[in-house]
Amino acid sequence: MRFTLSSTALSSRLNTLSRVINNKNSLPILDCFLFEVSGNQLTITASDSENVMKTCIELDNVEGEGNFAVSSRTILDAVKELPEQPLSLDINLEAYTVKVIYQNGMYNFTAQNADEYPRAQAMPENVTEITMASEVLSDNINRSLFATAQDELRPVMNGIYFDLTPEALAIVASDGHKLVRNKNFSIKSEQPAAFILPKKPATLLKNVLQKDDSEVCIRFDERNAEITFADSVLTCRLIEGRYPNYNSVIPQNNPNQITIDRRSLIGALRRVLPFASDSSQLVRLRIDLGKLTLSSEDIDFATSATEEITCDYNGTPMSIGFKGSSLSEILTNLDSEQVNIELADPSRAGLIVPCEQPENEEVIMLIMPMMLSD
């Protein structure tokens, strides 16, 4: 069997797929890429047994059909240093040898029998389907991923929750201290459905989705999801379990509202945070008319910092404490120039909302306060 394809096309697809492969695999065959040639199309697959990703490449000059597996390290090392040029792959499917011919040279290495390679099961017919723009899904995952937990006791918190309702599609992540809820009002369904996407496939999608309006189709049932985008398909096992009622923890009426420049607040936080206690990372926010004062201290090392920035605030003066790193993460994962910080009192959760919401969407981020000593 012989076929020809572009070196950079092959290299970029293999680099993307390599993110699926674990450093240590239960099955030795999972250290390999699966190559399948049918007609004038090459399908390359990578798997860690729970996540399977496939991509298709159109081929020139195909002779024969078949499939084989190749060590991921070998093929990645072989193509990553090649400049753009046609590559010819000559595979002997009886001896399992691979010859890669390029402009000024040639590689020889061995292949493996592809029969042992685990295949993704086809999704059943009666599944729920969501279609959305690639850029929208990418943005929602980017905004949510940082808020997922690493909780062995509550695995449902370790993924991103997709909640499809008659009103909207809500994409939610929370670790119990901070929460992100993205609502997309252009995607809804009379038949409610939901699933929890694990962190690894979410990270894969974050890295591979195009920032354009091409369509992504998500098909899912109780156990698995199949996500089709561009010329690739990602099949993954979902986290099973019941996600907590996230709407119940979002306060509906926080009367004290601060409008502030997002970048100015991030800068002030980064300057004040190094002087906070390493264990608590507590930053105190003192809000007065027209100004916000950030302060931190570490009594053990006799360090402290204070910085004042202007803001738009006409409510009751108050002090509230937040974990500085969490507040900084929330602000970094928003896009608008200005944000509204909505507070009730120092013991209740604060909401951070972008002043400019994405089209047809509502983004809310929540952060729990920390106790102040005085």
C-alpha cells in the first residue's frame, strides 16, 4: 500500500492527536496512532481508551487500502523537522514495515497489527444533539475550564456541565468556591437534557477548536458524547452523576454594585497578592464612594500592601475578603473592558459580570467570600 500527502498537514494533525495519548497506557497499542486508508482518504486515530479522536486527510496517488498502527513517538519525530513537501508512505502490510520517502531522504521503521486497536463504539440513534458555532463553544470552554474542581470525593465537580433547557443552554463549572455560568439563549430544547464533560476532552477541544463560525455537533447520551468539528471527531466517556443545583447558589439581588476597569483591577491584584499569606491568599477589598482599596498582609513575615483604584460605586461602604488568586483568575477569563462586581454583604457570594455580554449570551461568575478577622 502506498499514498502521498503533505508533510505539514500530517505533522499538524499528529501533534493535535498526540494530546489524547497518555504517558503511560494500560494497553501498549495505545502508544500508537491508528492509520486507516480507504478510497482516497486517510483516517488517523489516537485513543487513551476513554477518549478517542479521529481526523481525516484527503490523499493523492493512493495505491491499495488497509490499516496499521505506528508508534506515536516514532512518527512524530520523523515528520516534525521536515519542511513543507510531499511525503510518500510505502507500507508492507504483510511484514508491517513502513518506508517514508521525502525530498532528500528516507525513513524506515516498523508498524503494528491494527486489529488490537480499540475502536470507538458508534453512538445509538436516540441521542440528544446540540449544534453550535465553533468559536462560541471554544469561548465557553475557555471561560469555564479554570473553575472546574479536582475532587476525588465529588467527581461530578471535575468537569464542565452542559445543561440544555427550554430557555437556554447553560455551560457551568464550579469547584465550590467559584462558579462560572454561561447561558446561550440561541440554543434551547423543549426536551431538557444534560451531561458532564470531563476535563481532558474539554482541554482537547479548547486547544483544537477553530475560532470561526464553522459548526460543531455534539451528540450525547447518558454515558458517551461524540463531538464532530471541522474534519475531526472526538468521542469521550462522560462523568456520570447528578450535578448540584447551581442556580440555587447564585444570589438574585445584590444591591451594592461596583463598576470598575477590569485590567486596572487585575494589575492591582497582582501587585498586592504577593504580600498576602501564602496559605490563605486573602485580599481585603474596602469599597467607598468612588474608590476601591485593596490590601493584603502576612503577619508571620511582617509584610503588607495597599493599593487604591477608582471605581463607580454609590452604595454602602463595606469591606469584604476574597481569595486573591481566585479573583484574579475570574477577571482574567472575562473579555469586557469593564466589569460589574455585585455584592450584598461580607458573608454572601459576590457576582462578577462583564459590562458587555457576548451576543445572545449571559456570563456570570461567582466567588465566595473569606472571613475577615476584624
